[in-house]
Amino acid sequence: MEPMALGGRLASSLIAPLVRKLFVADGPGAALVDRPVRMSDLVSFRGEKRSLGEKEVHRLAGRLVGGAADRPGEPPFDPAEQDAVTAALASRLLALGDLGTDDVQAVRLGHRELARRLSEAAPAAHGLSADAAYFLDSATEWACLHILEFFTRRSTFVARTLVEQTRTQSELIARIDELIVRTPRPDARDTAFERRYLPHLAQRHNHITIYGIDLRDSPDRWPLEVAYLSLEATGAQEDAPVPAPEEHAVADAARLPAEEALRTAPRVLLRGDAGSGKTTLVQWLAVTAARDGDRIPFVLPLRTLARTGPLPAPDGFLKAAGCPLGEPEGWAERVLTAGRALVLVDGLDEIPAADRHRTRDWLSALLAAYPGNQWLLTSRPTAVRPDWLAQEGFRELTLAPMREPEVATFVHRWHQAACAPEYAGALLDSLRTKRDLARLATNPLMCGLICALHRERRGYLPTGRKELYDAALAMLLTRRDRERGLAGTDEVDLGEEAALELLQRLAYALVLSGRTEMDTETAEGIVERRLPSLTLPADPATAAAVLRTLLLRSGLLRRPAEGAVDFVHRTFQDYLGARHAVEEGHLDLLADRAHETQWEDVVRMAVAHARPRERASVLRRLLGRGTPRLALLALACLEHTPALEPRVRAEVEARAAALIPPRTPEDAKALAEAGPLVLELLPGPEGLTDAEALGVTVTASVLGADEPAGALGVLRRFRSHPDLGVRRQLVGTWSRFGTEEYAAEVLDHLDRDGLLITCETDAQRAALARMRPWQRVTFRGAHPAAEMAAAVPGRDGVRLLDLCDNPLIDDLGALLPFSGLDGLWLRGCGWAHGLDRLAPLPLTDLAFGEIADLSGLAALRRLRRLSLDQLLPDGDLTGVLPAGAPLEHLHLGTVALMRGHALRGLSAWPTLTSLSLGDPHGFTGADWREVAALPALTSLVLRRLTLEHGLRTMPELPGVRDLRLTSRHDAHLLRVLAERLPHVRRVVFRSRWDYADPRELHARLFPAAEITYLRS
């Protein structure tokens, strides 16, 4: 036991005087001593002033041990070991005189360390039991706690401590002065450079540009402070099994603002989908760090670093990132060595897979050489496996898709920056009502495109992703320059078709290479080879001019660094690359690569661009691979295929119909393995059976671990579903999602009838307080009774309270604030007592396992349902159960049936209609006669019976109509049961095993009964 727990058995008023006897009293003038006193000079059993001998110390130890052992309650160890424990404790106390420490040092050590040193100095205590040894260690710590308190109260201690502190401070000041003299001043050049570098970095990154978007009357760049949208990140989760309808899902990781990621861990790998705002977040972190001045930010785009050759050492960071400022020699290394750096490495997914291993080695070397800095890496979700940098101590977070409030904030800020606030309201209405459009508006890139199209087209918004890209390209390539009066000002006059042809080839080259960036020289070579078909001179100078025009005017290409070219976003690259693959007849190649997740969007866009016959060919090839994921990919492609051979469409839909909607929980789990693509394909709730609706909600619940926003969108559609199984699934998956959002969007809309909501965390308990009242509530874990009562609005309306695994529940009178309670279940509440305190409540349903005391049960005379699984005292049931209570259902678990004649007195409750029994340990004829004497008994639940343990003496029970068996029984036992229960009309078999083989036997044994099989 801990010292504080031991203090409950041994009062301080007893131990303090005993401890004082171990030490000599202060003498005259002692307060003038300014040096610490050695322990050997303080103890009263050593030296010339010795007042105690070893026998007296043994007697003191005996009083300490005896005082603890004689307290009420279970003894802390076997009483036969008391002399041995006393001798061992006396040896440790005597060791005080052998320690070389003084009183000041002892106080600094603390009571636990002092106790450990005494244990080491004293002879080992051999032969003690584990309980006795544990008590000895705890008693030693408790004694040391009082010893140190005694030291600090002595008159000499304060004076000596002040002198010691003064001396220590003087020595520390002298050492710091010496260190200052020996340490050179920081290089003034470093300080001067940082005064230039930080403002430069802040200015360079203090803007947001949705590349390719330009409004006639608005700037193309927005101040970061005005337009930055704080997104949220979620922690990575482990795979979780499909939750059963009545079970609870695994807890979801907490959301946090993405810009606060580095406050939770110094090393973060941030994943996010295309356009999710990763690079904008990097800019925000760089700007805020540069302005705060607490860290020196380095912005390192990996696509640029990897293209230039070997990844740079610190002295090459700024040059590789394109910073024009010249740094003092060794400056970056000094910053990293001092742990002052914020290193922002952007775009892990934008380098080839083969280069990522080299990148990890580079990072590992930097991390080992320069500890203490902050590191953020960004990547698309599928670029590297989970825990790719776990050994380097990186925490993985994922940028969550934008939710409705964030989309609304983005739209308002975009229109404010674009000086067009009058269009914001109409666009928000469209986003709320058009499902396809809302599905596209999940990241800043797509939101920006939609805002721009809406602004330019004065309210017209195309539907579907292909139409949106087509409209965006038309605006970016032709309308923008024409409407701004810039026609004819380009270095080379390229029409829309020519520009698209060149952009497609550049995009396809990047798609095939697995890269997102290429050298300018490579891009010029691709352009040069296509110039003859555009009736332009095929020479390097013309190619360079054409590429410069595309970079300047297309809005789709950009130069991320000197000598490099890339698309403003990966989605444009995939879209244009797919278009070129279709034109070149490379659909077979795309179909062959469709199993790779990074080719998924390319395949979908290629099917959208293809001609009907080509679409049919690609879709047949996807189906021919025979995998659920590719069948679902084919189904997703149908969104972009208005013209398609009917037989192919029917084949795709038929193949997908075997998967969607899932009809069983097992099918739902298998469907979820296909990944987040599934979410946009899940139907309903309209047109689904209850079983199919349950399957859809199970699939969405599982996928909530990876795509919480998309999964929530699916589950939200089912919040008004009337089926109890569906509603139980919705209430049971709360832990997978954001606590407040899920409560507001789903839980607060559910029909409460038949539902039991479970609160496991403090956050869930707080959210419960903001919802409409619930009548049935489970609190799982250590929740104080007062806080549970405060968390339930209208707690007088709570009808059922289920407390599970709660060690804080002791006096059940604390539950009286739930004044309307008619049901109470206690599971894992081993300290609960005071059942009689519940008598004022209208309690009719009580269930509990092992509790501290059941003596008050007899006071609960309103009970109609009682379930208990606790060892009962000897005697009949009338001495335990509430006499005269109108019991209708009684469950006696296996533990409650352990005593002999376990059912004696049962007939005293003639109102019983249902009886449930655990594993009997030997029913006698007298026990069964008690059952037979129940005139109203119609339902019998049996867990496990054998001829030896009950059935041999079981009489005929003609009144039983309903039989439930919760484990398998062999044929002979079932025959005996059928004979004893001749009038059974309903039999339920519930087991973990399949009942396929004996079903014919069951039908013969119970010919007049309706038989049901349930899997437990």
C-alpha cells in the first residue's frame, strides 16, 4: 500500500511522537549553527548522548507495526509474520545512524529516496511474504515522511537552510559569470541576417493564391491574415473491428487546429488530400514563426530539393529553396544546433517513390545531428505507409476535409477578398442544396474554383467533377485573358486547343513518371517535339517561348523554383493526363494501373473523356480483374459516363449491387476494405430494407476512422431512420467521430425509444449535457456521481442508469438526484454499498454483479425485475431478496447458484413469470419443486444443464411456454427438456456456434414450437 493509504491505518497522532523519540532534542544555541548536521549526530541511539538502545528501537518499531495491524478491516499481512516485519523495520530505522547524509540533504532526497537508502543499508529481510514485504516498504516510506517533517520543524533547520541556499546561490552566480566569460558573444552577423531574413520570409509567404483563378475586378493574391482558413487535423487511428449494433466503437482521436500541430509534438507528419491546404498551412506556420521570432523557419519544398540532386545540408537550405539572401557562413547549422529551427518540408508525395527512402535517410541524419528543433512534413495520405517515420518520433496527423461551417467561412472570406460579397449568399444556398457540388467543396482548392466559377458565371454552376474542370479550363485558358483585354500580348499566340494539347502532354509525361515536377529543359523538349503539329518552328528558342507563355498565361503551370515546372495542383495534372491518354489510345495502360490508388482519379477522368465504346472496354477490364475495389471504381466511373452501352452499365451496376448495399455486418466489413471510395457510393436511406440500412451504417462507421467527414455525411442521412438496429449502430459509433459534431449532427436527432447512449469520456459527458434529454444512459469508467448527475439534462426524467467499471461508486445514496430512476444496472462497481439508500426511488429494475454489500436489497420492495450474480449468504432466498416485492423476472447468475439448495424459498414470489438461471452446481428435487410452485411462470432461460446438475430431478413444468437456451446441449438433454416442458410454444437457441446440423432434431423434439436461432 502507498504511504498515504497506510496513513489511513495508522494515525499521525500515534506515529509522530514515536518518530521524535528516534532523535535528540535541540540544545541551547542550536539555532546559531549554520552548517547541516549529520544524521549520525541527530539519532538518539548513537553517540555520547544516547538515550535509546536497540531494544527500545525494536519496541518503537513494534508499536508502529502493531498499530497498523490492529486497525479495523482486513490485516495487511499474515499476523504470524508480525515479529519478522517488526525486526526488519527496526533494522531500517537503526540504519539512520549509518547514513552519511545530513538533515538538509535528507530533505532534498524526499521520503521515498530516503526509504530506499535505508532499505539498502539495513540487512535484507528474507522470508517475508509478498504482502508483508509490501507493507514493510510502505511503512518505511511512511516513517521517512514523518522523519523529514520532523527535520523541517526543528529550529536549527531553517537557519541552516538559509545559509546553505545563500552559499549555493553565490557558487551558482560565480559559475555563470565564468561561463559568460568563456562563451563568445553570438556573431553579430547572425543577428543582422535574421533581421533581414525573417521579414523577407514573412513577406514572401504572406499571401494565398488559388493558382489559375483570376477575377476581373479583384487581386489574384490575398493577404494570408484575411483569407487563411484554420483547418482541423485528426490523429491517426488503428484499424478497428466492425462494431455490433449494441457495441461501442473505438474512441476517435481528438481534432485540433492544424496550425497547432507542432504544439502537441515537435515532429509531425501531416497527411492531406489534394488541395486540402497543406502548403497554405506551411505558409502560415512560416509567417507566424517569422513574426513571433521564437523560431527560425525554413520552407523546403521537396519537389525542388529532390530535382536539384543530393538533398542539401543545412548550409544549402536557403539556396535550394530559392532565397536570394546571402547568409553568413555556418548560420543555418548554428540555428539547428541551438534547437531554434522550424523545418517545414512540403510535398513528400510529390517525389518519386524511389526517392522517398533517400529522403527518409536524409531526414534521419538531420534529426540525429540536430535534436531539439521542430519538424513538419506534408504528404498525400497514400504516399507512404502508416508509421513511416514512427521510429524517428513523428506523430501522424491528417488534415480533415472541410466541414459545412468551414466551407461557409471560406466562401465569405473569398468573396470579401474578391470584393464581391453580394454573391456569397447565393453560392452558400447552392452548396447546401446540391449534393454533388457540396461533395466537391471539401478542400480549399475546389472551394476556390467553385467560388471563381460562380463569380464569373453569375450564379451558374456546372455539376459533376468533369464539367467543373471543363468549365475551369475554359475560363483559365481563354475567357480570363480575353475579358481582361490581354489578347495578343503573349510572346507566342496560342489558341485554346494548342495550349490544351501541350498541357496534356506535359501532364501525361508527369503521370507516367510518377512525378509532379520536371526540369524546364525536359518540358521544353516535350513542347519542341509537338511544335510541328502546331505549325510553329521546331527549334529550342520557340519551345522556350511557348513554355514561357504557358507559365505566364495558362494559369495551370507554374515555376516552383528556378529551372523547374509543375502544375498548380495535382488534380489538374491527373485530369489533363487522363485526357491525353484517351486521345493517344492508352486506356489499356490506365486499366492495368487502376489497382494503384494514385491512378484512381486518372482512371475516372479517362472514362469521362473516353468515347462510349472505349468506356465500355475500360469498365469491362476493371470488372474482369475480379476485385471488389475495382468493381466499385467502375461504379464510381458511371457518374461521368452519360453515354454508355446499356449492357455494360447493367453489368457494372449488377456487380456493384452484390456489394452495395451490404446486407450483413460481415458484408459491411468486407465492403469497407475497398477504402474511402465506398462512401460516395453508399445509398439510402430511401429504398433500403432495415438490414441494408444497418449494413450501410456499419460500413460508414468503419470508414469513419479514415474519412470522418465523408462517413459522417452518410450517417447523418440515417439519423431519422426508425429501425432500432440502425439507431443502435448510430449511437454506438460516437467514439469514432468528433464528440461535439457527432452529438449535434446525429445523436441529438435520434428517436430515443429503446436506445441506450454510452458516455466514456469527459468530453462525451459534456456533450451529453447539451443534447435533448436521454432516458437511458450508460456511464462507462470512473465518473463521479455528482458529475454524472450534472451532465444529464432533466435527470429526473432518466429511467435507466447503467454504471460500468466505475470504482468511484460507493455509497449508492449519491444516485438519489436521479429521482425518476426505475432501472439501475451496476457492472464492475465493486465498492458499491447501501442498496437500502435507493428505497425512495421508484426502482423496479435492478441488476448487479459483485458489489461490496447487498444487505440492503430487502428494502427495495418495488422491484419487478432483479438480476444478480453474487455469492448469497446461507439460508433461503427470503432472507436476501425483498419480501413482498412484485417480482416478475429473476436472474440468478452462476455465482449466485454456487451454494447448496440455491432456490430454497423461491416460491415466496408467486408473481414470477420469467426465471433465468446460470450454471447450476447441483440442483435438487427441492430446488425444482420451488420452481414448479410458481403459478405464473411461463418463461425459462437456461444457460447450461446436465443430467447430474439438474435435469435428472427436474419435474414437469406444464406452464412454461417460452424456453431460451444460451449454450449448446446434446440431443439426449434436449429430449429430457422436451419431456419436462410439454407445452413450450417458443424456443430460442442462442450460441456462438452454428445450429445448422441439429435443426431437424430440434423440429422433431419441439414440434409445436416456433424455433429461433441467434448468434451471440
